[in-house]
Amino acid sequence: MLILLPPSETKRAGGRARPLDVAALALPTLAPQREAVIDALTALSADEDAAARVLKLSERQRGDIADNAALRSAQTLPAVDRYTGVLFDALDAGTLPVAARRWLGGHVLVHSAPFGPVGALDAIPTYRLAAGASLPGLAPLRRHWASAVTAALAEAAPRFVLDLRSEAYAALGPVPDGIRTAYLRVVTAGEDGRVRALNHFNKHAKGALVRRLAHERPRISSAEAFVAWAGEAGLAVRRGAPGELDLEV
């Protein structure tokens, strides 16, 4: 099983004095796309006013431009430790035992805007770039990434993909046809019986789910197998719309 996670806008600062190594990231065939985004983002950062305008940054966020300018030289952290926010706080990868973290490294990709999908333990710097951005000299990120990421996932050929990304990031790299996949939605049933998608708690539930998977490390190769595991784990997962699963909380 391969799990695809969205990134987070908030990130932990600092890290190890080991700069970004594009060649060492997961899905290495994406290196040309990664280099192009890094080059465009660092070039944009040379003009603070232009960068703030293109990236739609507030005055308070202008400090993030310096992070973008230093993408190739900044300190790095494993992706699951770099990101903070509701999902990654619930995952709390820093407190997982070694075997669970190793499982994350082999089964989880975090889909970033500048680097594409990276391994959970891939070392990345902090940055500021959203999925919907358009960088000067580069096609909009959806066009820049989508076909290349789909091809890279096809080459990796996972037996089953559990897609936990937001729709914006899923659009940056659709799972290819021919690979068994399920898009997971977090829902709740109201007093009227209607099922509604959640927003804030959606992220918490996804982080807690991945933490549970990392602890138990089940062998899952299909949506049916995931639903069966979830039932045994006391989680309410059922078929939703075509190609989707609903996790009810």
C-alpha cells in the first residue's frame, strides 16, 4: 500500500545542516520538474515585492520569501517532521518507534508543491508555495506536475494507493489508471441522518489514521482489504462514491 498525504502550510523551522538533495528524493524521475520549480521559486525570491505579490503573501508572511531564496542551501528535516498543523500533529511522527517511522518511509508520500510527492523521511527545507500558484516562466503547477507525477506513480507501480490528499493536491498528480486506488473522505452523520464532509477534523482523523497504520503495519493491497482492516481496528470505513471510501467519525 502507498499512502498519499497533502502537505501543510505551516512548517517546523531549522533542521540538519544537510542541504536539499534532489537526486535523493522519492520518485527520482521527477527531478527535472523539481529543478524547474526550485529555479523559478528562488529566482522569484530575488525580488521581495514581486514574490509577495505572486505568492499572495501578507506583510507578516514576507519572511517566508527568504526561505524560498535558500531552498538549495537551507537546513533540512524529514518531510513528516518538517510539516506541522492538524494532520501532522495528529500523526506525531516524532514520537513513533523506529519500526513505525521506517514503515512511513516505505509507504507514505507527502505531495508538496515545489518538490512533488516526497517520501515521508525525505529531507526537505522549509518553503512557501501553494498548489494553486503560478510562477513566472513556469506553467501553472497543475499543468507542470500532473502528467509527470502520474507517470512516476505508474512507474513505481504500487499495488494499492490510499489517497488522503486534498483535491487541490490530488489534481497535481492523479493516480494512474490501472492502479487500484481509493480516495478517502472523512465524514460525519448528522441528526438528520445525512452524511457531511468535515474540514478541520478531517485533517486530524487522517493523521490519526496514518499513525495507527504505522503502528500496526498491516499488509493491504486493495480497498476491500483496507475496509476489512479498518473494521477490525474499530474504524467506521465504508464505500462512498465510486472510487472513494468514507471514514465516519
